[in-house]
Amino acid sequence: MNAIEIRNLSKSFRRLCAVDGLNMTVPVGAIYGFIGENGSGKSTTEKLICGHLVKDSGEIKLFGKDYTDPGVRAKVGALIENAGCFPNSSVWDNLMMQAINLGLKNPSEEINRVLKIVRMENSAKTKFKNCSLGMKQRIGIAMALLGEPALLILDEPINGLDTDGMRIMREILVDITQNYNCTILISSHILGELEKIATHYGIIRQGKMIQELSAKEMEARSRVFVSLKVDNIKKAIEVLSKKFKNVKLEEDYLRVYDEENTEEIISCLLENGINVSQMKKNKVGLEEYYIELMSKKEAE
């Protein structure tokens, strides 16, 4: 069973088609990275799944049932845009208001549970307005986790965070999926961070799903390259291009794509009097993969 199954989903705002025949599959237990440029339809899709917007056509199923089913709706937690907290109320009081609104039977116990998950047990009495951006994002996730949802939908939760804040957020999200039986759909523009935790990806453009793949599939498709720093770039490009098919200069580094035999590359350079100061093997990451894919689509 999949946590989310979307077929031919469409949504327009007057003459603007925000989501256009979208198909999407999110497996149970996944951290699904939802990727696309601004205006591609990510937030609209998430709001449609949450029931914040009414679809024009198509089908949305959550855990095998229609997304309007009351039982399945209770399994969904979401943080879209911001936490919607009262600034002069404490973290605890904001969570308590949400717990009461949800009709939870043991609100105090549930609040303690979610505060522990987001590592804010010691900040319960802090007023929301005095919390850092990272803390506010974690409070929003805590609110979304009230009631033990099986699906968590997060819209740009790591944007604007510092390095330590992003690290903590990564650890929390992985913990949620591994220890609390929760599937996560997360959108983000910070692809380097998303790559560290996502198990699956969906790439959307102009309201249409361009590609869905698992992290393992992306790893298999990513191009291998050897990165080099040399003392004579012009001559190195000329020499290497005669022997290897794909040689490019990128930010003062030479890249030889689709080639893993480093000894052959180094020998070729040294034989032609070119000194190598740095050399490493690597693979194209999520950000470069995304940029390449978008460039291909624009060229079509």
C-alpha cells in the first residue's frame, strides 16, 4: 500500500493552471522529496492533499482510501507556510490549544510526547515570539505530530535555517520515519540537505510530474566524474579532449565525465607536462541532476 496515490490531478485558478494532470506515488515509510521551482505547483499539490483546496479533477488516495474519508483525514498532519501560533503565548499553551481543537483525550501526555520528538522539552514555557526560526519550525512540526499522524506533509521546513538548525531538522525527520511509523512528504529548495535524508523524489515542472524515482535509482543514474585541478587548464582540456569524450571546465576544475580510470587520466596529463594538484572521483548530486533534467526539458 502507498501512503499517497494521485492520478490525473488538476487545479486551476481562473486562467492559471497550477496543477496539470499530476500523477504521484509516495510509498509508506518514505521521506519523499518534492522538488520544483517556484510556481511549479508544489504547495498547491500539498494543499490539495490536505483538503485546504478543492481539486478540479483527478483522484487523491491516502493509504488506499479517498482523501476525503474522515478516518484517513485524521492520519494526516501538516505544516504549510507557518505554524500559525499566538506570539505572546508559550510553546506549551499553543500546543495545548491545538490539542484541544483536535479533541485529544490526554493532551498533556501528547504534548510531552511531541516536544520530546522535536527536542524542545526544555522550551515549553518560552513564548513563541521569543523562539528562533529553527525553534518555530520545530514547534510547527510538533503541532502537526499531535494525534500521531501516519502522514506528515511539510512545505519548505528547512528554508532559512542555519547549518546547525538544518542538521537538527534532518535528524528529527529521520527519527520520525524510523521510530514513529510516519511517512513524510517534504518540499524544499535546499537540494543538498534534502539529498541527505530523502528515500524518494518527485520532480514537478509547470504543474506536471516530470520524474519520480527512489534515492537508489537516482544514485544509479547519476553520472560519475573525475575532478581535477591542474597548472595549465587550456592545454589540459586540449589533451584530455583527444582521449576522453566528455571534458568540461567548471569553476576552475576540470571534470572528466563517465570515466573512472583515474590512472589513465593522470598519466595522460603528466606525459604532456601538465601537473595535477588535486584529483577526486565523484558523482553528480541531486542539485546537478535536477538542473540537468530541467535543462533537457527546456530544450525539448
